[in-house]
Amino acid sequence: MKLLRKKSVIRLLVFLCIIAGVAWNADVVSIKAASAGTTESTTATRSDTAENTTTTESRTATGENNSNQSTGLTVSFNNGNGEFSSNIQILLVLTLIAIAPTLLIMLTSFTRIIIVLHFTRAALNTQTAPPNQVLIGLAVFLTIFIMSPIFNQINVDAVQPFNNGEITQEQAIEAGMKPLREFMYGQTKRKDVQLFMDISGEIDKIEEPNEITEEDIPTYVLIPSFIISELRTAFIIGFLIYIPFIIIDMVVASVLMSMGMMMLPPTTISMPFKILLFVLADGWNLVIGSLVKTFY
């Protein structure tokens, strides 16, 4: 019995050793397989990273080549034919369109004309006849008529030489401002120039303040002086236009008072007589003709 027990124990130990050996071999194989898979994934990742790096470098190189080959906004002036590139010409045109209303109002005869036309309509008491569009259009074309010699001189002295590459930009601006300065200086009152010269301190730089010439006045001083003078002249002309129409209002009001019609507005009765007087006297001819002649 003891011998059988010993053999059974021996067999059990052998069986356990076999099982342990099989398990050990299985663990070794799984570890090797896992390490092989990790190595393969690492290799694949490295290869993918290398491919991505290569692709990125190639794309960067391609982008640099494309950026080197692409053309942006260039200025091609005085490059044989003395003309701007089309992009710069469009930019200049858009800039001029944006600042054209300011230049038209401040540096030309537009201010005086539109104010006088407004006073004429107010004196007639016709409210919206002629309408604002008509008055502004008339003022614009009268401004073009008055300023056409100056615009032609600017074109000849500044625009064409600059477009042909004969003068620089600074010289073109100076040559273009000279006709405008002469026009503004001729229409500006001396006391207005004196006012802005005193405010700006430019009067201290002149040796003889009582003998200020056009060359002594900076442009930033001449422009507001010109505007103030234009407003004064326009209001004086508007006052003179008002006088005959005020007389008609006074006569009509006196007649209505004498007739006892105090509840009837005098302007309602006087407006037809104003229009009749204005038409019979050829008022538009007199107003426009006299207004244009003030600039000559």
C-alpha cells in the first residue's frame, strides 16, 4: 500500500511538472508575440511619422516655391512707359471718389453757389421748388464751369507730367495745388487770412506781418480762410436777394391789414406776386449771372 501511495505521489508530481512546463512555455510565447507586435507597431508608427514628415516637408517646399512664384500688389511706375499698374490706378480712382465731395465743397466755388441758391428759394417762399436735387445739380455744373480753367491747368501742369514720369509725386502735388491756391487766395479776405495766421502762429514767422503774400500762407491756413470768406460773401449776396421780396411781403401785409383781413396769412398772397416779379425780371438770369461774375 505504501508503495502504491508513493507511485501515486510521484505521478502527481510529474503531472504537475508537465502542466507547469506547458504553462511556462505558453507565457514565453505570448510575451514574445506581444513584444513582436509592439516592435511592429513602433516600426509602423516610425514609418508613418517619417512619411508624414516627408509629406509636410514636400508641401512646405511646394508652398515656398508657390509663394516665391506668386505675385502680389506691385507698383510699376516709370518702368519704361511711366504708368501705374492697374491695381494702383484702381486704388487711386477709388480714393479720389471717396474724397471728391470734400474737395468739391471746400476748395471750389460750390459753397458760395449752393448757399446763394438756397437763399433765392427761401426768399421766393416756394418751399421745395426747385427741389434740392435740382439746386445741387445746378451748383455742381456751375462749379465745373467756373473751375474748368483751373482743372485744365492742373491737368497740364501736374497730372500729365506725373503720368509721363517727368516729375515726382511731391512735385506733382505742389504743381497741382498751385492753381487752387491762386484761386482761393484771390477769393479770400485779408482779415480772414490774418485771423488764421494769428491762431496758427504762422504770423510770427513772417518778417513783415502787414505785407503777407500768397507764398507766406500755408495751405492748411489758406483753406479755412477761403471757406470763411465764401460764407461771408454768400450771406451778403443772399441778403441782397432777400430785399425786394421782403418789400413785397410788407406791401401785401399792409394791404391786408387795411382791409381788415388779419386772419389771412400774408405769405399766401405774396408768394404769387414774388414768383411773378421773379419771372418778369428774369431772376434766374440775374442771380446766376451776377453770382458767376463774382469769381472773375
